[in-house]
Amino acid sequence: MHFLYKTIIFAAGITAQGFNLTALTAVNGISQFQCWQLKTAPARANANGIVQWSVGNATDMDISFMPKNLIINPSKPHVPILTFMLSGLLHVTIANSTEDVYIRGGKYGTVFVADTAEVSKTGHHSFFPEDSVMVRLPTADGKIPEHTVLYRGVCKDEHIVGVGLLP
């Protein structure tokens, strides 16, 4: 069964120009973080200021309850996964690298995991220092939404608060 999923940003009073998120991807077989901007145009759903982006189709969605101190080493998903940390904390490190990110549940908790076994030799490690809840939306047919790579590395807070383009 396939589901259309949308990322919703409550952005009243903000001009909707782009949706940025941190992605975990791979270049030349090595996993890395990138800051992406989705290419799809936003559509204002109603007069309440809700802005929505269509980001593709999902299959086999799940809600995962991760216990405190859970370690997952190394990980390379079978298909790309749009992940929302609802609560808790996730520490992601790149195998054989010093690159890492802490993802706190809530408004900054969106990450697109695309360092699949098909493109990454190294994968990534996940550590949950506290009980955490996440929603995972694996993409249908392994498709990645159209995007622009803004820069290598984790998106800076000022680039993911609400919506907008880089200055």
C-alpha cells in the first residue's frame, strides 16, 4: 500500500520560498550530511497560514519507539527514508568520520536519510541517549524528492526555522 505524504510547516506570516532540511546521503560511496532545499513549489492549503509541500509517496510507514541508550551500528537503509523525530534525541555519526549531528525531537527533527546500501559503503551510526519516538516514511520505489544541495553539512538553524531561501 502506498501513501502520499506531505511535510507541513506552520509558517504564518512567512513567505514560503523553499523548504530546507538536513539530508544524510553519500558521495563517492562515503556517507555525508548535506543541507537540501526541496524543489517542489509550496501550496497554501487554507487561509490559516498552513503551507504544505508534496514530497512524494511513502510505503511501509512506521512509528518507532527507541529505548534510551539504543545504539544502531552501522546503518544503511534499503530505501531513502523521510524521518521525523517527534520526541527525544538522536545522535548520528558518519562511519570513519568526525561528522555528526544531534537531532532533537520537534520542529528541528526532520532529516532525510538517503545513504542507502546502494550508494554508501560506510553508512552511519545512530545513538539514542534518551527514550525517543520517530515516524519513518520510506519512499516508494526508492525515489528521492527533487532538491538542490545548498551546502555540505547539517543545515544551520537559521536555514530551517520556518521557510526561506539562503541569503
